[in-house]
Amino acid sequence: MTDLASRRRIEWAAFAAVLLVAATLRLVRLDDNGFGTAYYAAGVRSMLQGVWLFFYNSFDPAGFISLDKPPVAFWVQTIFAAVLGYSGWSIHLPQAVAGIASVALLYRLVRPVGAPAAVVSALLLAIMPIAVAVDRSNNTDSWLIFFLLLAARIALRGRGLSLVVAMALLGLAFNTKMLAALVCGPALLAGWLLAGELNWRQRLAWMTAAAVTLAIVSLSWAVAFDLTPKASRPYAGSSHDNSMLELIVMHNGLERFVRNTPAPVPTPAPAPTPRFVAYDAVPVGPLRLAEPALAMQFAWTLPLAVLGVVFAWRRRRAVVALWSAWALTYGIVYSLAGGIFHAYYLSTLGPPLAALAGIGCFELWRRGSTHLAIGLGAAALWQAYITGASLGWTSIWIGFPAVALAAAIASQWRAKRPPAVIGGVAFLVLPALWSLSAVFAPGNLSLPSASLPRWLGIDDGRGPILSRNWMALTDDPKLQAFLQQHRGNARFLLAAPNALLAAPVIIGTGQPVMAFGGFFGNDPVLSVDAFAKAVERGEVRFVVLATNRRTRDFERWVRAHGTVVDPGLWRSLPPEPRRAIVLYDLATK
């Protein structure tokens, strides 16, 4: 009895230490990230100003256009901001809390396999580079993962009602990131089927009830949004038909797989220019996720995860089926996604790989030195591949996987486990350093990632847009003060062609700003004629345009009817090469 109590104390101490590591990586210097993704932060500031704006997930305080994501994560951020005050820290804190809670949930999910497996799994998720980067952002993926883990915990109970509740939670995840959540559906179903003992008629009945529940919970908000008269709600951001259901299918669905690009026009070869890439341009294919640029984010323990599937299948079929199907379905989707793709999407692969790797470590330890040597050796070679391709094969950092490999060999020759412990510690160093890079060198805060090369000042090949944070030129206190001073009776403080220019002004002032064309400037929210009539009614006076954006009808109309405002009156930020903004006054002509 004493030995059991002692083991429990050790287990809880280890679990507490893992949670401390998770909290440290997610909370230290969190306020350094400012407002993160300004587009989302502007939406939170707008939603604080009224229940109507809150429900419709409005981007701006006038309710002109909505955010192009579902509302649940932003509702949580808005509640935190309402309680703690609106700041960059208060809107980032919910994601950090969700990330820490996800580490705890993963521990509970793996605990039936064995305490060591649970602790190792939780530790691997706590230090997974992309998990840390995402949990330190105001993107929605942290809450998506939290709801998926809750659904997994319920599904593995195997009871009939468990599947219904799990699908309701999957519906909440859908209202956090739409179709990205449904990719996990087959995994939840597989785990539930293997965990329960119901007959086929009972299973069919409960599966039907669960499907209905999933449909109702998933589509409830989108249907309510679309059924509201268009004049009584914001325009559905990033849609072409002002429909949230269209947004689900197109921008947040098919466009993730197929990127619409115009056919290339033959032109003379231009002079070399800097590489400005807004997406993680890793070629689509079955080995896409093995590319170092992506593998460094999440896949450090991949060989151990594979061995976990192999060795634990007979003992824990439901658990292994759930995690394997989770990893496989998301892996297939990301390997095929040739449209809008970012490295931070890979955070959804964090829980299954961490769980399977923790189970793999436990199974290898149970089987003795030979299995430990094989597992640790394979993992060390894989880590050496990622490190060598990212930092150079002659860098000092290759020494850590080398130590792990030497320990694997020693554990076999001496037939003892202690060398494997040393190798395991050496194996954790590089993932931990990659995670710390998200704390000390976060790069582009809107597209979170981890990169030890970036922290060390080495080109990681991702281009300047993904490797640094770009301040919007409208984030200028002098500009915002000028607009408030000279606004007059205009409904909108400012109009801009896209949300990227509008968001900093909303954050800084809390006043209505019109994002004429939605997020990128492509949304047909308002015709030029309708905009001209809004100007005639005195709703809009000032418009800001970016000089590096392509000219469209909106920009041409503004330049033809507006007067350029002297930059000395409103600009305090120095103009950057290749980037500048011009302020137009439409009340002077």
C-alpha cells in the first residue's frame, strides 16, 4: 500500500511538473505578442460594444462585415476581455489556458494505458513547437484542439449517449473552425466503436442520433446568421454571396485544397526580387509533412508514434484506433491541401502524435533494452534528419540526436535501461529549444510557427513575410488622433479597401471603420456606386489606400474624387520601402 501511495505521489509530482512546463512556455512574455492577429483582435474590440455585434461575430463596431471564422473562440476572447479589460494579453490568455488544459486532457486520455505513458504524452504535447506557437496566438486552433480532446474523452467511454455528447462537442469545434473540426469525426467514431459493447442495432440507433446532433449543433449558428435579413446583420466576410454556409463550403473548405490563380502570362525574366510568400509553399504529395520545414513544427517523435501503434494495438485497440485515425485523417488532408495552407494548421496533429509517442515509449520500456534501442535509435536518426536539414549537418546542434543514438546503442550492448533515459533526455532538447523560439523569436504573429533557425538568425527558407512580424502602417497614433479630430459627423472614422488596413484603427480607437472589400479586398460587399452614395450622405469622409496594392474600381474612384491629405498632418511612422499608405479626404471635392 505504501509503495502504491509513493508511486501515486511521484506520478502527480511529474504531472504537476509537466503542467508547469506547459504553463511557462505559454504564459512567459505573452504580452510581448501585442494584439497578434489584428484582424481577430479588432473583431473582439467590436464585439465588446454590443450583444448584436457579439452574436454576429462582427469585425467592426458598425456591423458592416463579419469575421471570416465561426464565433466560439472569439466569444471566449471577448468574455475574457470584458472581465480583464481589453488588451493584447487578455485576448491571448484564453488560448494559453486552452493549451494548458489540452495538456491535462491528454494526460487523462492516455492514463488508462499507464501513468508513465500519460506523463510522457503530456510532456511531448507541452513542448511541441507548433502547439506552443499556436497557444501563444489569438488564432482559433487552440480551442479547436481543446474541444476535440473533450470529444475524444467522452467518445472513449463507449456508451450510446457518449457518442451523442462527443458529436455535440464536435459541433462546438465546428463552430470554432468549421470543416477543420470534422476531419476528426472518423477518429471519434472509431474510438467509440471499439470502446463499447453495444450490438449493431443499438450502435446504428445511437450513430443516427449522434449524426443529427452533430448537424444541429454545427449548423445552428450559420443557419441563424443566414436566415437573418441581410440588411439586419453584417456581410458574411470572405464570401461572395453574403452567406455563412457558402463560407463553410468555399473559403473555409474547397479553397484550402485548390488555390485559384490566374494563368501565367509570358513576360521577360525580371530582375531578382525578395521572396514574399504568404503561404507555406511546401509541395503537395504523400511526403509533404516529412519536409523539414513542416516536420520541425510537430513531427519530432514520429518514429515513436509509429511504434506505439504497432506495439499497443492488441492491448488498447480503442485508444490506438482513435489516435491513429486522428493522425491519419489530418495527415491526408494536409498532404493534399494545395490551396490556403499554413504551418500552424499542423497543431491539430499534436495530440495524436504526442499520445502515440508516449504510448510507444511505455511499450518499448516494458519490452526491454532491445526494443528501447530500436525505438530510440530510429527516433534519433529521424531527429538528426530534421536538425541537419534545418541547421546544417555540421552544426553543433546535431550533437543532441547523436547523443540519443549513442545512448540507444549503449542500452543494447549493456542490456540496461539507464542509457535510454539519458538518450531520452537528449532527445527532448531540440524540440524544447524549437518551442522556446516561439517565445523569444515568434516571427509573424498572425501565422504562428516555431523556428530555432529564426531564433539563431539563420534563414529558415520561409521568406520574409512568414519569418517576421509586419506592422500595419495604419497602426499610427498620430493618424488615429487626426481621424478622430477631423471626423465630424461621419458614421465611419475611416474606410479602407481591406481589413488588414482597417483593423489597427479599430483596435486603437474602438470606432467604426469600413473594410470596403473584406479581409483581402476581394469581397463584393458594396458596389462603388453604393459607396459613392454613402459618401454623399456624409457616412464616410476619410479613405486610406496602400500604394503597393493593385488598383481596382474602388481605388480609382477614391483617387478621382478625393484630395490627398498632407502626410505631415497625420503620419508619425516613417514610410517603408515597397510599403506606403495615402490618406484621402472625400469632403473637399
